[in-house]
Amino acid sequence: MSPSDIPALRNIALVAHVDHGKTTLVDAMLRATGTFEEHQAVIERVMDSNDQERERGITILAKAASVTWDGVRINLVDTPGHADFGGEVERALGMVDGVLLLVDAAEGPLPQTRYVLQKALAAKLPTIVVLNKVDRQDARPEEVLDMVYELFFDLGASNDDIDFPVISAVAREGRAVSGIGMPGPDADLTPLFEAVLATVPAPDGDPEAPLQAIVTNLDASDYLGRLAIGRVVRGRLRKGENVVLLDEEFAEGEPPLKRRLTSLLGFSGVGRQEVDERVAGDLFVVAGFPEVEIGDTLADPANPVPLERLSVDEPVLRMTFAVNTSPLAGKDGKYLTSRHLRDRLEREVLGNVSIRLEDTGSPDIMEVAGRGELQLAVLIESMRREGYELQVSRPEVILREVDGKREEPLERGVVDLPEEHVGTVTQALAPRKGRVTDLRPGDPGRSVVSFEAPARGLIGFRGLLLTATRGTALLHTHHAGWLPWAGELPHRQGGAMIADRQGATTGYALDNLQARGEFFVGPGETVYEGMVVGESARPDDMVVNVVREKQKTNIRTHSHDEGVKLASPKIHTLETAIEWIAEDELVEVTPGNIRIRKRQLAEADRRRSSRK
């Protein structure tokens, strides 16, 4: 086969800290290469196709797109910046031959920049550094580039690793220039594409060798079922030909699973299209293997040789998902039964390898394990938007036993926050059995605090930190091994205020009770027996009547008949509700409401249970 028959190809991943402009740069690259027609209306951050990605302003799933520049096809893999979705980053790097490292020209390298760069260096991938947002008033590209070099040295980079090209860019406007500088008004992304072609090597697999293709990601389609996404390492993947699936249990001498490839897709623009063949080095999407898992190999039936498996970090948190059993169940959801719930969760596991699903003693309750609170909250939010009703428990960490002793996951974290709030972090970590390991100045007026803490202690920590710093803190955590069980940790301060009957809340009842705690409901809201309506000022639970109406009498006094003045209720989001609840409580999630309730609604049942 002549070299001219091999497709001109580059595979590259975009990696960066949250909100440094990865997805915006992909938009600009798609526009610059004419992937979108001139007249085509295009939404911003087209790769963040999921509603929650657009609302939260984060990338949740690694996605691929393909552009053509100067006759060379460039596959772009956009990766998440949050540690909860770090599994997506690790697998994306298995599909590429180089990385574009984006760094904000004002903020400089932040915690997740270190995480993704560490993974790229471990995979020995060449890097192109893009200093993005050089048009910001507070941009300081020279300083930031020095910080990037320091980061490379910190991570043990070799001389070859630090010989990277530098591009200054304004991704939002699709302008770039080589080196440090401000792109001119007529500049485009040509310097960036030239750097990609010069720095990232073409795939080196032999297209004439027996087929070996690695599965690096999974997806699910309503029409095709489970989809395997990955890269052809050598040989050719052809539609209509037989291939074998080599899974984790495959051993030589045993017959592997063999199937005919009925559907083969490639990436084109931001979509996928049917293709007849994918050659060594190219990315593929295949259907027809419902048994496929991340790390499996698709191979030649005549010469089935497995590739080294990809490792995926294990989940560290678990919670139960159950059918909604509250008196208000079925009022605003479409999918209510355990069959609906199980089907949806099994579908999620098909396309999301870092989620685990296990049965419990009850057919109506399933246990779901994942990487972190954010990942599980995203799953629950997706389900409620699709019309599901369910009730979920407080997250628990997954423990292990070593030599008869309990061990729990240890998290290492970095917080970038204003200097005046450093005390907030240290005070919040102390009761959570966390300890500060490093404190250094960051940007002007900000500090960077490094710490270690049990994963249990960090449940609810992100919400507390954002509230205390008015949303100005940046928190990054990642799994850092195991430590001996750290003992009991404190939870919330107050007990629950529990409604004693069903009905609509009244201003009169809430006014009489508001001195006793903080309410989660306002007047005129429907409540039921066993529903948690507020947090008591005392540590014990308190049963209250919030539907009581004022008795009508002939007697009127001016002072008694003044308008009721109620404090605004605390409205829980899904994340804050999950963090707040105790072991004997659940969060009821429906398309229209998030409520907190006791597991046992009747007061008599709760008393009996506590006596046991």
C-alpha cells in the first residue's frame, strides 16, 4: 500500500481547567474550517449539546468532532474540566496523539489544569499551549506562560515535553497568533492549525496488519442500542466483515464472541455518518455488541490479540434510587414504577462506565454508585427532566476492609479563593477531619489552599464553600487513595421540622412557628404527614402543624390583626437537599418539585423504629 492511500489524519484532545474556553475554541475551529454553512444559525458552545451542560456552563461528556484543514482531517475530542468526570478525560486521551492545553491568560494554570496535564504527560502526548482570552483587561500572558513552564517542571516533564509551541488566542472571536501577543483584527486560526499539523504526529499504526481496535467510550442509541466508540490501533475496520470482541475475561484458547459488523460510523463535523471503512489511527463508532465494555478490543477473527486494557477509577460514593411512595406521588411525573426506574438506570450504565448499578433487598430500590456528588446530581436532574419521579438517599462513601480494618476513600483538594475567606476553609475542614497541606498566594487578592480530607467529610463542602464566598471559590478534588476510618463526623446543626398532617400551609401557622427554626416552604404549599418543612433551631426533630388556620371570632384587636411578616423560606436545590438530609430521610424528586421527607412518614412508625 502506498503512503498516499493512508488518510492524512491528526487526533487531538482539548484539555483545560473548567471555563478556560475549550468548548468555545472547538466552536471557532468548526467555523474556521467551514463545517457550518455561512447562513447556518449556530448556537454557542455547540459541543455542549446536553441541556445541563449549557445551564451549568460545564462539559459533562467527552465528545468528538472532525474538521478538515489543508487536506488533513483533524479529529477533535472535547473533554470535561470537572474531576467528577475525570474518567471521561482519561479515556479521551486514549483516542488521541496530542493535546491542546488551554490556559486562561489572566487566571493562569488552575487545579484541573494540573490534573489533565499530568494525565497527558503520563500518556507521553505532545502538547500545544494555547493562552486563551488574551483580550481580557487583566490578561498577563508572559507571567502565565512562566507559570505553565513551572507546572511542567513540577510534574517531572522532560526537555522534549517543554519544547511546546505557544499560541495566543481569543477563542470567542476565532483569532490567534503564534507566540505571545494580541491577534490582529484580521487574524484567524491559521497559526493554531499549522501548529497542530507540525506538532501532533500522524497515527503510526500499520493499516495492513491484523485488526486491533480499542474501545475507549460507550454511548447508547434508541435505534442501534449500545455503541462502542474508540480508535483503530492497526489494520482496518470494515463494514460487513466479521470481528471478534475480546473482553476482560478473554483467555487464549477460548472462542471469543464473533459478530458481523452491520453498522460502522465515523465522526464528521459535530455529527456521525455511516462509513464503509476506518483505517489505523482513525476514530470509530460501532453498534451490534451489547456486551461491549470500556477497554475491550475488537480484533481480527484469524488473529485475535487483545490490547492493554484501559483502567477506569472506581466509584467512591453510592446512594439509593427508589420508587416515589409519598402521598403526592404521580401528581406531575410520567414514569413512576420500578420497571421504568430500572430501565432508565440500566440505559445510563450502558453509556456511562463510571456509574455502577446494584440490586438491594427490595425490587423498588436500586443502589447507584458514582465518582462524586456532582455526577450523581447530574444523573438525577436528567431523570426528573425526562419525567421520572423517584426518591433518593443521602450519598455514602464506599468502604473497604484491609486486614480486618475499615478504610475509607481519601480526597486531595485545592481551593482557589479570595484571601479574606481562607479562614472559612480551615474552619470548615477541621470538624470534617480534613487538614491543610499547603497555603500559597495565587492571583492578586487570592490564595490557593491545598488540603486532604476523607471523602465523607467533603459531602456538602462545595455548597458550603460557594455560599460562604458568594460563588467566588474554585474547588477541585480528586481521589488520592485510602485512609483508616476517621470516626464519626458531624452533620447538620439543627433537627428536622416535620409536618404532622396533610394540607396547605397557612401564613398564620408559619408565623407562630418561625421563631423555632428556618422553613423550606411558604404559605399555600401542599404538605403531607412526614414531610420535612424546615430545620429546627435545636438538634432534635420537631413535629409541627403548619396547616393550622386562625379561628374566626367576633373579637378584633389592632395588634393581632396586623399583616403576617414571614421570613423568606430556604429553597433547596437538588444538590443542597441531598447534602442536607440525614440517614432516616429521603429527597423526593419529581419534574416539578424537590421535597424532603422522612423514610417513615407516620410518627408512630418512626417512634417504633427508634426504639428498635
